Amino acid sequence: MSAATASPSAGPLGGLRIVESTAFIAAPLATMSLAGLGAEVIRLDPPGGGLDYTRWPLSEEGASLYWTMLNRGKRSVTLDLREEAGREAAARLICEGDGIFVTNLPARGALAPEALLERRKDAIVVTLDGSPDGATAIDYTVHAACGAAIMAGPEAFDAPVNNAVPFWDVIAGRSLAMGLLAAELERRRTGRGQHIALSLSDIAMEAVANVGILPEAELTGQARARQGNWIYGSFGRDFSTACGRRFMLAVVTGKQWRALLEATRLGAAMERIGEAFGTALDDDTGRYRARHAIAALVQDWAGARDLAAVARAFEGTAVCWSPYRDARQMLDEDPRASTSNPLFERIAHPGVAPVLTPRAPFRMTGHPDLPARPAPALGADTAAVLSENEGTEK
Amino acid sequence: MSAATASPSAGPLGGLRIVESTAFIAAPLATMSLAGLGAEVIRLDPPGGGLDYTRWPLSEEGASLYWTMLNRGKRSVTLDLREEAGREAAARLICEGDGIFVTNLPARGALAPEALLERRKDAIVVTLDGSPDGATAIDYTVHAACGAAIMAGPEAFDAPVNNAVPFWDVIAGRSLAMGLLAAELERRRTGRGQHIALSLSDIAMEAVANVGILPEAELTGQARARQGNWIYGSFGRDFSTACGRRFMLAVVTGKQWRALLEATRLGAAMERIGEAFGTALDDDTGRYRARHAIAALVQDWAGARDLAAVARAFEGTAVCWSPYRDARQMLDEDPRASTSNPLFERIAHPGVAPVLTPRAPFRMTGHPDLPARPAPALGADTAAVLSENEGTEK
């Protein structure tokens, strides 16, 4: 296995080789995440690119920013998997490497999980589909199905609210990566491979169960009412400033509450609120009960100040808050969205001028210098990978 | 190490022992996910429970559904980590086990990452904080900071929209689990341990970069405008039915488009739309350009039918759609939110009547029977774990 020849500086997953035939977000993101930790990832695409090769947003040169960012650090091989010869070549590539294959596309013939496990008993084949019942599903339809869209949005608004970020895909991607690494740990311990299947809709339903939303509905017989921008069960909401900006303020601990009272000098007024409601405001339950009154006082305080004055009042305290920012404001205002944050390097990609590009989102003492890596040009590694593979003796 | 004594049937991570001192969502979810794959997870809490022990929603008996669901399959030990004696006992427990510790709380004295790595060179210490600059941050404030809240919500609405599901915490939890397993694979290969730190705000900023939102703003100088419930760059939106329900419809492939035209018999009308806009509707770009006209025809079709008729028209086709459902409607209408889906078992937890409880969200041929497991009672395993540990000879 290639593990033996890996450089230890390549990252914690140095030496692991993964082959993928994927599209859209979740599956490419999973393998991109593993590439960021040092795995060698070989992405297979049809000549000319797959379903997701030209998805918006595009760069001026016409490259998909979306495909670019989700395929960073991978090698790109073009192979026509609609033909059995292409699938056979892919199966050889998989099985003569580490035997790890990730796909969210129909995997037929030599690339079917059973065929790969037949060819190599310790293969790890990870397949992602939309729904365990075989129906088509993507992030948007799963979001509709799992209760989250109806719970989101302004209290007075009567329609569901979709996400602007494909959260379910991102969660599924990281879940897939976790499952793959668990299977790899088991294989190193026992020598056994397996087929791991996951469904996007299961990932969403699992999550709404994990955070208590589904069992709450089951036990009470009622879905939780829409909370608008309030935090359920604690104190928190968005507030507007004199300069027309907005910020989110959250209080989920006693320390954060005391810091807020000190920074805003609202301690005495809040004592009166507590007396009026007959509840102490020193825990989540009391603050949630009196939230409208608390928020009215905080809004009076915030509305009399511009954002800079709010920031001065909260800076260096334990107050948990953030201005709302769009992506342009992030780049302009937040040093965490710049190369002064070790998360980011600014690098170019094929057809894309230099842009902030994330490293693996970990600071690892064993790997202080994990680099951000560019996306490949489509097919750039075809000849090299296939000839390396020709030369492999097993 | 306990790995040697693990039963292989316990799951792919059987034999791995993780100790945690955590609160809220991301970190407990990470270790719960690993427990679901067979790891032994020992959760440390102060006597009486930590910051998150009573968070809403609550069961009738007063148990936190939130704490319950996020701590399933773990063992619970109460120890006072504010005292150095408690931290010393915890450090012994960690280092005499597998040397793996996960925390999102201040880790001082014997539990500081350097102290643990001093005591055991191959320890893996994973710490999660809010922000790499040391500021307090939680899911809500990170959501405000990363561009996502301003992009979400109805086009005509002028305020940011918070999430109803703590997506960033869920993503961070799965990311943490992925990073921990990567470090464990490296340790098995090289014998080296390390401290891995991650920040919730980095997880969010990485994600908006990964899906193209951040580079788009950097290259164009503009944040993407709010899209309401439209899919950016493809065709998709919510539609309402004659019976007052809503459904999400997405078209991200040619196959889905052709299936929609066939199911709705709108093919001829859509040809006229294409002619009117001077664009073919057979790709994402054309459909995005003509989206308002396409949607008006689809809404006429949907508005003339009740949801059951829409479902009959789409059933068994490649149309990608889903009704919007709240959590109660999920339980009533969707077989995937029931024990007929292998994802779920219905089991009781301490203080919580039987509820749908997820298994690990994977169908693994090597582990067809990974069980859903209950949460522990607080402190239930204190004596057993501490005495097992006393008896450990290393």
C-alpha cells in the first residue's frame, strides 16, 4: 500500500489514497476535507467534466468557483465511466491503490460496491444517496422534509425559509469523511473492508433528532413554533444600531449575562424586570421568560449607539455577540477572513485569480504547516495516474 | 490499551476510548457520533451537571432532551474539575486509557493540552473554541459573522435570518470527529500524538469559502444578493398547493428537468418560454435566467392540485421535490421518520419516555446491527469507571 512510502510531513492522512467519482457538494467536500489532511485523492470525471463542472458562481475566466473550491488538493483524471472499459480501469486504480472508493453517482459494473469488494476483500466503498427509499433528494428537498425550513424565518412570515448555505450537504460531507476514517481504522485493526452507505435525508433527520427537535415533537405532539431570530430557551436576538447595522447577541451562561449587564450598565433596570416578572434573571429559563422586556432595554441601548460604539463597549468582555456581515463586509471588516488568520492562504487556482483559500480547519501541533492547495485542472493528472498505476506490481 | 480487549462486533471504533469534558452542542455531538460507531466515550461532568445539563427542550420529567440526545451511548462520570484533585483524576483516566481527550471548556492544570502531552507523549488532545482570536463565539454569533444570515430569508425582508437548527455546531462536531480519527490513524502509523485545536468561526468561514460564496465576493467585490427560496444558478423554489401546503422543487440535472416536464405536461409551454427568452431551457443557466416565467407556470400547475395529487404526479419519477413538513408532520407523514427506517429505533432514556433515537447514520455491511443507545444517567458510571481505572496496570 502507498502508506509505506508516504512522507510523514504530508499530514495526518499521508499515504492514504482515495478514488472518487462524485458530483455536487457533499461527496466532493468529504474527500476534499481528507485531501486537506494529507490524503491522496484522485477524482474521476468524464472528459469535458461532470454534472457539476460548470456550476455557478463562475470566475471571469468561466471556471466554476464551486467546483474549484470543492476539489482543492485533489488529482484529476478523466475517464468515461459510462463505458465498462472506463469502469474497469477505475476499478483497477481503486483496488491497486488503497482500495478506497467514494461515490454519489450510480456505480455500476466493475464499480458496483459488491464488484469492488469481490475484487478486493478489504475495499472500503462509501456511497452517498439522497434518500434511503431510493427517491431523488438534494440539500433543498431534504431541508424541506426535515422540519428545519418551517421553523426558520421571521415569526410573522407564513412561508418556509430555505438556507443560503447548503448546510445539509456540508454536514453529510463531514459525516462521510468521519465514517470513512472509522472504517479505515477498523481495517487497519482487523483487515476487513466493507460497503458504507449513507443518505442525505438520514443525515438531516438524525441532526434534528440530535438537537432535540424531533423528540420534542414526539413527546409533546407539537412541532416547536417558529422562534424568529430568538434563541429558544435562552436569551438572544438580533439588535439594530444607530448607524443601521445589526448584531446578534447571545446569553447562554451566567458569565455572559453578568458581562452584558456590566457593559451596558443595565444591571439595575434588569433587576426591576426580574421583579416585574417575578423571576430571577440569573438563569436561562428566567431570561427566556422575560426575553421581550430584556430585549426592549437592550435595543434602547443599542439603538442609541453606532456599531463602533457597541464594539467598544463589548470588546475584551465576555459578552457573546457579533455584527451581522455579508461576505463583502467579512472581507473588509473581519481579520479572521484574511491571511492574518492561519486558516487562510491566498492562492490561485486554474481559471481563478488568487483568492482566500482555506487550509484544513485545524491547528495541529504535529502538522503546523498543512498547506492550502489549489484545485487541479480537469484531467491534468490522467496520464500520470494511469501510468503510475500501470507500473504498480501487486 | 483497551483496543486489545474490544469486541469486534462493537462497531468500527470498538476499543477506542475517549474522555470528554464538554458542553453545549458541537463537542458533545462529536463524541456522541464516535460512540455511535463503537468508541467507548466517558463524559466528565461536575456533580449536579454542567452548563448544558438542563437546556431546553425538557421532557415532562424535566430531563433535557438536548443533553439526552447529544450524550447517547456515553458513560457518565461526575468529577469536580474546578479542583486540581479532580483534574488529576481525569488526567489519569485519560492517560491510562487511550490518551484521547476532547474539550470545549477551559482546560487548566493537569488537563491542559501541554500537561497531558507531557504525561503521555502520544496523547491526542482535541480542543474546540469559539474564535481563533480568543473572543467568545457560539453558533448564533458565528452565523451572523460569516455572511450566511444576511443571505438567508425572503427577498423583500430587510433583516438577517438566524437558523432554527444550530448548523455550525453540527458541522463543527462532525469536523472535530473527522480530525480526531485522522490523528488516531496517524498515531497508529507513527506512534505520535498531538494537540488539535479548532474554532467554530473557522468552521463557518471555511464552509462559506468551500461553497464558493467567499471567493465570489472577493473576485466580484460584491456579496451575492439574497435569493429568497430560489436556488442560485439553477431552477428551484417553493410552490403552494390548492390545499395550502408547500413543496420545494429543485432541478439541478437535465434528467430532473425532463421528468418535471413529463409529470406536469408543461413541455410545450416551456418551449415557448425558451423562445421568448431566447435561451434553451436544457441547462442550468437558461433555466436560472427564465426562472420567474418557469415558476409561474409550475405554480399554476401546483396551485390547481392538492398535495396528494402533486405527490401522485411526481411519484416514481426523477422529479426532485419534497413537501415542507414541520417535525410533527414528519412523524405523521414520512416513513423515513419512523422505525421503518433503519436509521431509527424507539428507545427510552433516563427521564425520557421512548422516542425515535438515531443509530449511526451509516448502513455498514461490516456492522449491520449497530444499535441506538440511551443516554446515561448523570454520574451513573462514576464508581465503575474510577475503580476500573484504579485497577489498570501500565
